[in-house]
Amino acid sequence: MNKLFFLIFLLPYTTFAQNVLKGKVIDSESGVTLLDVNIINQSNNQGFKTNDQGIFEVSETGTYIFKKTGYQDKVLKISGSFQIIQLNVNPSELNEVIINTNPLPKRLKKSVITTEIISSKDLKRSNDLNLAPVLNKVPGIFMQSGALNTNRITIRGIGARNLFGTAKIRAYFKDIPLTNGSGETNIEDFELAAISRIEIVKGASSIFGAGLGGSIHLTPQSAYLDNTAIHSELSVGSFGLKKGLIAINAGGLNHSLKAFYSNTHSDGYRDNNEYDRQTITLNSNHFIGEKDVLFFLLSYIDLKAFIPSSLDEDTYLNNPSAAAYTWKQAQGFEDTRRGIFGLSWEHQYHANLKHSTSLFSSFKNSFEPRPFDVLDENNFAIGIRSRLIGNFAIFEKRLDWTVGAEVYRDIYKYKTYDNLYQDFPDGTGSVQGEQLTHFKEKRKYGNLFLESNYNLTQKTMISVGLNYNNTSYRLDDRFLSNTEDIDQSGSFKFKGIVSPKFGMSHLFSEHLSFYTNISHGFSPITLQETLLPDGLINQNLKPETGWNFEIGTRGALIHNKLLFNLAIYRLNIKNLLVSRRTAEDQYIGINAGRTQHDGLELSLSYKWFNSEPFTLGAFVNYALNDYKFKEFTDNDANYSGNELTGVPRNVFNAGVDFETKLGFYGHTNFQYVGSMPITDSNSLYSKGYTLTNLKIGYKFDIDKKFNFNLFYGLDNIFNEKYASQILINTMGFGGTAPRYYYPGNPVNYYSGIKFNYTF
């Protein structure tokens, strides 16, 4: 009797506990929790919403619809255990999407700084081999590409004076830094098919530290929960292009893994231009209860790419497929293996406080025979980034805040050897000779940062941030063959740099916003730039610093068919660092003056038709770059008032996309790039050029689990002759003409097939 009474007493409580089902809703790409998601029970239309932590509670098992502006609707069954729901971004409503470049997630339209989102749809408009066509559609971003492994990215003109590669911007793969201790970045070798989103922050940031031009954030394709699928691609194209890719997703209720493998080969358009790359990308998500999340990320790249280098004007005009003579004779190449690993942990202490910590490590081993020497280099880095994120009320208005630190250490070892290719018959190529140098650099920096967003009113938000950076180098000269050799060992340490930021955004309506910001930033000096010709370290060099002033507006008009973003900015840079060339492979750095970067950026996209049978959209992007040397004196030559070298004054993009219910789709893109000064004296300019690209395809389903995608693309349809990269201020040695030009590819095609099978 007592047992029966006990069971009857507990029955209502037991039933209630079973019927309260909980879960969390997140952005499928970034993992950011989504609040105020509408959840509707299909059986009775009862409605629910997620709270500030993305948590929801529903009253019974059943099928539910999840709806949030900026994301695609999702219908699924809720069972009895804690579930994670992943919502996919709707590319046509990017202004509503939650941006994750900042640890204080917010909708794009409330951002106080110009932030561009390259969606998965944007990435699929081009081939998945070259990042340049993707980035060059974004106003204010310009990527020059001399070859698949030879690139330079600039943001609002910052980084244009770096002769080889990308510098003065920050880059991250999820939360892992891709920028080394000297401020140099390499992102072009990552497998584009493994990336779901790219977010670009223009201008300095109080969160990410040493990036004067801004930051680029690559978001890998997330592993999907409760889904097991296999995806494969095969592509062929001009210049011997062959590419294969396979991806596997294995997902349970709260744990998932995604793996990519790709193998790419190209003979290249030019002589000595062969390219071979293999990549492996792994990431996994682990949702442990309601409060803890673990993310693992691993990327490995094995690359061997020959280097045709730049050409003089005569060869560029008359024989653009040729390689530079010395590089062809030496058969110069780079043989590189790079890897990164990261582990992120997030813990929700309570409703108003969260902790996020990322541990990361990376390595690079590279061997590069060049005409002037043979370079053997190794780099190993390790770091940690940790922050607290919380919120509280002030005068009944919410203040979101974050405070944290990032510590980074890397060790860079490099040796050079004599290249004896001239001592051997034609066809032998590079031959390693006697050792010339052996250096070891220890590079480290630390960032302390804080940022807060305060909702002054329901429509107005102010943002205040502060970053403190401390950077230092140590150089050990490990090759002293005799007592007459100069010991170049020494150290260089920046004074601590404080970079503040203030911004404001205001919503005039649900679909129209205004923003403005003032921010400070800096870029570190590479250790090589501090070395003087006598081997000593120049302790008087100062890092480039600058202030960014910006106003902008973004929104949606004409019943949300027209999305737009307009920004006007001024960026003032002082202590301009100039790399003065003293020999074929020797440069010294000098502080030579100031530059002023004035610009206007406009993005428009319009949905002509947006129905199930047929969608048709168009976009237009424009950047006006008025960049000048305000004060610039180099070797007694005064270049003040001249245009900044290596940046086009105008860049214009326009395109049309269509897709039909029958499965046919297509993308066209037209790009105009204006002329740009090649020399600081502005005595020589490159020619402006136009490029037109086309991609068409057909998607069809065999059944609900098995689908195919056939595609064909044609780049540079009208066979425009143009320089895809410029080497500014170069000099000729031994009576040779200066080699300024990297020829762009002529008309070329790619085609392939993709298939996906869901188990």
C-alpha cells in the first residue's frame, strides 16, 4: 500500500520531467549560439523561443519548425535528450546574420565597423582553386596573384609595400592565428572547398591586435550533427589542371566529425610553373551537456610549387608564358609542409558569464632553391587565447563585455646555402653548395584586450575597446666560420603599444542602420627589416601606426530585395616603413614618412526574382581608393604628394546569378581594375584591365540521398592581357632590366562533377 501511494504521489512529477525537453540552437558555420529563435510545434502551433544562451525548452516530443531571420528554416523531430540544433545561413539575408569575428556576437547590421561576409554561396561562384577571384569581389580588398603560391593581399592599401607575400593584416583559421610573429600571413594554400565562410574586418581592431589594415577570418565547414554523408569532387581544366577531393561527415546527436582530403595538380600557364598540393582538414564538435563545448581543428598542407617569378616589360609583352631566365635555369621551387592544430573550450558558468579558451600550435618546414641561394627554413609556434564574456545591466540597459589575453611564441630557424646551378649543364637545375648563413629567431608577442557594447537605447549601441601589445625578437647568429665574420646576434623589442577603439551604431529602422568608428592600429617590423648592412640591428626603427576614421550605412530596401553597404573612411599612417633593396636578396627597413588613405566602398545586391521555380540576382561592388604619400623622402628623393605604389585607384565588380527548380544555375562576373603606380616616383604605371568570368552548372537528384552537380567555368573569357601581380620599385642587377610584371592567365576553363550521398 505504501509503495502504491508513493508511485501515485510521484507520477505527476515524473511525467512533467519527461515532457520538458531542452536543447540549444547554434549557427551551423560559426557555432555561435542563436537567441530569440522561434520554435513552433507542428501538431498544435504552440510557440517557444531560445533564451540568451540559445537554450530552449519544449513541452513534448514531436516535430518542430525552427525559424530565425537571416537563417534557413529547419524542421526536425525533438526527442527526449538534450539536442543541438544547427541553422544554416540564408545568403540573401546576410545583414541579419550573426558575425563571429568578434567575441561579442551580434547581427551584421549592428556592427560598428565595416565587416564583409563571404558566404558559402559566394565561394561557389568561382573555381575552388584560387582565392583571388573571391576576395577581389569585396570592395577595399585587393589580392594580387602571380601564381597559385605567389600572392599579396591588401586591405585599404595596407600591405601594398610588402614585396613578397601578405603583411600588416591579421588572419585566423577559426580561432587559430595564421599570422606569424613578424606579421606575415599565408592563407592561399588552404583548401577552399573546406571553408564555409570568410569574414573580413576592415581597419584596426581592439580584439585582434597587430593588424593595421584589418583581419581575415576563415571559418572551416562545420561538422554536422545527426548526419552521416560522403562528398566527392573531380575537376579538370586548362594548363593540366587535375583536382580530386573527398569529404566525410560523421555526426551523432551531440558529437560530430568532418574530414577533407584534396589533391591538386597544375602544369601552369608559364614555364617552371608546375604546382602540386595535398591537403587534409579535420574538425570536430563536442557538445557536453548544456554548459560545455569542445572544438578540435587540424589542417595539414603538403605543397611543391615551382616559381616562374616576375618578368621585365619586353618579355611580359612578347613572351608572357616564359619564366624569369635565372629562375628557369635554377628550376627554382618551394617544397613546403605546414600544419596547424587547435583546441577550443567554451564553458557557460551562468546566464551572464562565459569562458572561452583556445590552445593552438603550428609548424612549417620549407626548402626553397632560388637563383641567388638555397633557403632551408623551419618554424614552430604555440600559443593560447583566453577570454571571459559576460553582460550586466546599467540603468536598465544591457552592457556586453569581454576581456582576455593572447600569448604567442614562435621559433624560426633558417639556413642559406650557395646555389651552384651555373656550374652544371643545362637541365640540372639547383645544386646545393656550401653553407652561407644559419640564424635562429625567437619571436613573441602578447595581447591584452577588452571590448564592451552598451545598448544606450533600443536602437543605439556604443562600442569601446582597448588593446595592449608587447612584441619582441631575439636573433642568434649560429654560423660564424671565422673571427672576421660579423656576429649579427641581438634583440629588438617594441615599446608597449596601446590601441583604443570607439564606435557607434544606430538603427533608423529594422532595415536601415548607420555606424561610425575611430580606431588605432599598428604593424610590427620584421626582424630582417631591422638588420643594417653591417649586420647590426637598427634599434631606432619604429612600427607603423595609424588611426582609422570611418562612417557607413547598411540595410535593406524595396521589400528587402536590395541589400547595400556604403562606407567612407580615412586612414592616416605614420612611420611608413620602406624596404630598401640593397642586393638581389637583401633589404633594409627605414621609416620614411606618412601616408593618407581616403576611400569609398559601395556594395549592392538585388534579388530580381526569388521564387521556388526561378531565382535571379545581381550585385555591384565599387571601391574608390585615393591613397597618397603625405610625407615621403627616400635617398634624398621627395615623393610627397604622389600616389601610393601598388594599389589601383578604382576597382569595379558586377555580376548576375540565376538558379532554376530544374537544377540549372549560373554565375557571371565582370571586374575592372584601374591602373596602379609601379614606382614611388609615379613615373611608371601598370595598365588597367577588365576580366569576365562565367560558371554554369546542373544539379540533379538520383533519389533523396544521392545527388550530383555538373559544372563548367570559363575565366578571362575575352583573353585579356594583364599583369596579375606587380613587383613595385624593383631594380635590375648586372645590367638586366627591372622585372615588374607577373602575367595573368589567358582564357582558361575548368569543369567537373560533384556528388553527395547521405546515409
